[in-house]
Amino acid sequence: MRERKRAKTPPKRKNNTITMYELIGGEETINKAVDILYEKVSADDRVSGLLVNIDMEVKTRMQRIFWTKVFQDLDGTIDVSEELRKAHAHLPLTDMHFDVIIEHLTAAFKELYIPIELSAPIMGRIIPLRSFVLGGESKEKLPS
């Protein structure tokens, strides 16, 4: 059985800023969340077919990189929409697939005892990207 740990709160820096990545426990928590997510996806008949013929070592590594980026950039200064569109373009995804993945991601956060106050802002950044995951057009870059 998986060891359950509460997300750690690191000591504050001089300027009192702590990233969401640090608040949830950093790399260790991201790695566990991705592992839990893929365990759940693999066991769910609604979405497990998406993992057929997928190099899970590569997929897991890419997910860990993606989630690290998202947790470190909550204000959304890094545009991940094109990255998501390209990564999922080859898959026959529907709204149901997206919803199930969000369901499993939420469950993974709960299993890791990441409180809603920390997971809600992440979901708030990811849920609006649905159209890009499902093959929507790239969004235009806003002028800097």
C-alpha cells in the first residue's frame, strides 16, 4: 500500500514567496501524483485504451515535466496550449475522456493529501485548456 503523506510546507524565503510546486512537496509529490494518475487511468475501462501502444516510461517522464511546469507557473505566463494540442493530436479524445482524466487527477491529489486550497488553482488553470487537449485551435499569443 502506498505511504500517505500530507503535502509539506517549506520554510518561507526572504521575500515570503513560495511556489505552488514547493507547497505541494515538489518533485516527490509530482512524481507520486503522476504515478497514481496512471494507475487509475490504466484501471479505468473508459480511458485505459488511450494507453495502448504508449511508451509509459516516456509518457510518465513527459507528464512529470508538464505538471512541474504547471505547478511552478500558476499565473499562466507560460502558454501550454500548443504543447497540449500537439501532445494529444493523435488521440481520439472526447469530453468524456477529459472529464475522466480530471476525475483521476483530482483523486490523485486527494490521495496525496493535497488540500483543495492548493489543488483548486491548478485545476483552475487546467480545465480551461480542455479545447486544446481535445484538438482545438492554437490560441493566438497576446502581445507582451
